Amino acid sequence: MCSEYSLRKCKHLLVSFLLGASPPQKDFYRIEKGFAMQRKSSFHYGKGNLGFCAHNDRSKPTANSIFSTKNNEYSCSAKEAIEIYRQELQKRTLAYTMRRNKKLHKNTITHLSAIINLDERHTLQDVQKFADYLEEILGTKVFQIAVHKDEGYVDEETGEKHINYHAHIEFLGLDEQGNSVRRKLDKSMLSHLQDKVAEILQMERGINYTAERKKRPKRLDTYEYKEHAKRLAKALKPYDKAILNAYLQYKLQNAKDPRAYKDFILQKLAERDESFVKEYEAYKEYITQTDPQNFVRQEAENIAKIKDLKEENKKLREQLKEAGAKREQYAQLEQFVKEIKEQVKAKELTIAQLKEQMQSMQEQLLKQLREKDRQIAQLQEKNKALQKQVTALQNAPAPEPQVIVKEKVVYREDTAKIERLQKELEKEKAKNAQFSLLLKQQQEEIERLKQQLQELKQLRYIERKKHQEEIQELRDRLKEAKKELAEIKEEYQSEEFLAKMRIGELVQRWKELMELVYSDSYYDLSGDELQKIQTEIEAIEEELKRYGIGLHQEEPPKPKKSRQFGRGMGF
């Protein structure tokens, strides 16, 4: 009987021969099998959630746990970790408030979560060394560490299980002064931490994209990766599952990184890349026509079908019935079968994988039933013991009248004390009744005040609406006043208005000059001043004539001769 290794090798050689491709490298099959053994160090972090603590200590089950949890380690339970987190957060928030004199912003990230790769040899103590360094360099506080050796994945082609050794580190997003730790985690710091985790764990460092100046690939978290896988599977539905697997094996013969290259090919096929789709169609046509060993057909026949699922479900139900399963177990089975059915419809499961998953579900359900049977047996034992105690008490002789209070015997002499205590108890009950009555009255008063407050709010709303109408009316009046003011300004700036203003000014000046002419001071003016006044009067009259206004000017009186002047001249 051929081994799986030989069968795969024959398939690759046959496909290479049919398509005229070069045969695979000599050690390809051995190298491919040991590919996942060379693990590199890695440090990735993101925003944390307190729900992660329950995942870390496995108090919350996870779907990726496909191995035994006995090798897992964690520094503390989820409850203890959350308590440490809250205490440290309170201290650091207070430090920030005292230093900055203001509250911490509500959107500040206070919890960060990191994941690092491990090998099988690593323990909690190894991860603790890196956690101590993390606290020292960032000023943070690590409040939970968990080492997981139970998570992994199942190879779709071989059905082989692979363990994903890793550790979770939960730490505060604030340092001792209340500053954000994320601001310290720039590119240089992250690169340094990648170096340090490789040094402490004694692992090979991952690719240094900064030093090699390469584009850094986007990292997907667990939920993003699952969504991506769903979209990819939906896009690949038109392709035949069996032929697609054979095509991928052919393409990955000489790949240096088979896993990465496989993802690349699937992405190109999902995007309907012309060159890859054309090559796949040619491969499909050729392999279906020249398939002497029926490799593809055999693989297609091994794909699980709905009838296989029904048979396995029927067997499991019979076993559960024999084991005395309840509705709870049947409900879990129905939900599980519903999920598996979608995978079977998508041709994603082989018969072997289907049986393995059904076997795993059977073990889980039977384990629940065994646990319930154990609990029932314990309760029955306790019940029997209690029944024996009751029987013994019933058959025992009646004891002397006594009252036991806190392991002290109180005899008949203390009955007066007991009666006094009972009276005090009755008084306390009466006080409690009065207090309940007062409390009820207070509640009624609170309800009445609430009703009044509601009415006041309604009145306030009405008043506000009324004021709004008055304000709107004032705004309309102000608008009209502004409009009238604009019209007045426009009129003021018109030529006719300006002419009237100018005429008024000229007439006023003319009157002032004429008053000067007819006053006694006129005779004391010099000849130049008289000439200047006469010229200004003529200019005003000339300008007024242009506006169509004529002014009558009387001849000013001639100045009298001075006696002193006549005498001096000999007249």
C-alpha cells in the first residue's frame, strides 16, 4: 500500500510530465514537510479588551483550541488580571490629573495587547523576561501573561494538525505619569522590540523591513483574517475543488515559500486574473482528459457529501440516545451540523475530515454527559448522607429544653432575657414599619415634584416659543429700519441733495460776509482785506447764479476820512 508521501510525489511527477514542466527539486517533499518548523520571532500589538483575559486563561472557550490545554500557562486568572488593571489604571489616571490639572480624555486607550511567537521549548518564565523589559522601557504595567500551546489549524489537504505556539501579553496603555504608551511605540521602538524579543527568546528575527527598505505587509487580526478567508472561499466557488488542489500542488513545486505563494495564487484566481485563469482552464481541460491514474477523480470522490453528513449525524444521535442525552446536547449537535453542512455544500471537507470533526463533537458531548452523571452521583451521595443524619436525629432521645446561640447553652433561667429581646425586636419592627411609611410618602412627594418639574418644562417651552415670536417681530422691524436708513443714505448721496446742501453753505457764508461789510469793523480793515472780501462775495454770487439763484448786493458804504490823516497831510 502506497504511503501518502509516495502518492503525493507520484501526483506531482505525473502532472509535471503531462504539462511538460521540469520535475520538482530532489528534497522538495521533505523541505515542504519541515517548513513550519522554522519559526521566527514576532511582536505585534493592538488595542486591548478585558474580554481577552478570559480567552487567555481559557475561562472562555475558543474555537482554535484543537489540542490539549494542559501545557498552557498563565500568570494569573482573568479575575485577578482585571483587578490589577483597574488598580493600576486608577493610580495612573490620578497621576495624569495631578500633573495636567484636568481629567483623562474618555477616548484614551488604556489597555494594549501584544502577541509574540514562541517555540515548543519556551515557557512562562521566558516570556516574563521580555515582559519585564517591556515594563522597563515603556514605563507600563503588564497585568497578565499567557502561553498557549493548544491553538492551531488543520491542513486542508492532508488533515494534519499544526500547533501555533504563541503568548499573549496584556499591559497598561498609560505610563507612571499617565502619558500614552502608544506614542512611544513608533517605528524605531517597534523595530527595537522586534530585535529584543528575538534576543531574549533566542529565535531568528523576522524580516527587518525598515533596514531592508521593503514595503511592510498589512497584518490582519484573527477576525479580519477569517472575514478575508470567507470572501476568498466565496470568490473561489466557481472552481472545482479537486482540480484546484491538484493545480496548486503543481504550481507550488519549486516555490521557496509555498504558503505565501499559495495565498498569492488563490488571490489572483479570486480576482479572475486573465493569465492565471487561462492557465488553470488549460490545466483543467488537460488533466480531465489525460488522467490515467484517476488522481483528481479519486480526490473528488473523497469530498464529503450531504448523505455522508446525514449518516454520521444519525450514528452520533444513536450514541447520544444510548448515553441518555438531553435537549441541551441535541441543540448543540443541531447547531454544529448546521455549520458543517455549509462547508459540505462548499466542498471544503473530505470524508476523513468530516468524520474527524464529528468524532470531536461526539467526545465533547459525551464528556458533558459524563460530567453531569458525576455531578448527579455526588448529589445522590450527599442526599444519602443527609437522610442518614435525619434518621439518626429522629431516633435520638429528646434533649433537655435549651436554646443554642453561637455555641453557648442558654437554660430556662434566661427566658426573661429572651422575652426582653423579643420585645425589643417587636419595637424595631414597628420602627421599620414607620420608616417604610415615611419612605413611601417621600416617594410620593418625589413623584409629585417630578410632575411639577414636567409642567414647568412645558411652561418654559411655551414661554420660549413666545419670546422667539417677539424676537422675530423685533428682527423684522429692525430689518425695515435698516431698509429705510439705506433709502435715506441713498437720497443723501443724490446730486440734488448735495446741491441743496452746497447752496445752503454758500448763502450762509454770503450773509456772514454781508454782515461784516455793514458792521463798524469793516472800516478798520486794510485794503487787501477789503479786496479779499469783495472777491469772495463775487465768487459766491457767481456760483449761486450757476444754481439759478440771484442775490442783490447793495453798495457798501465808503470809509470815512480820518481827521488825523487829513491833518497830517495838511488838508
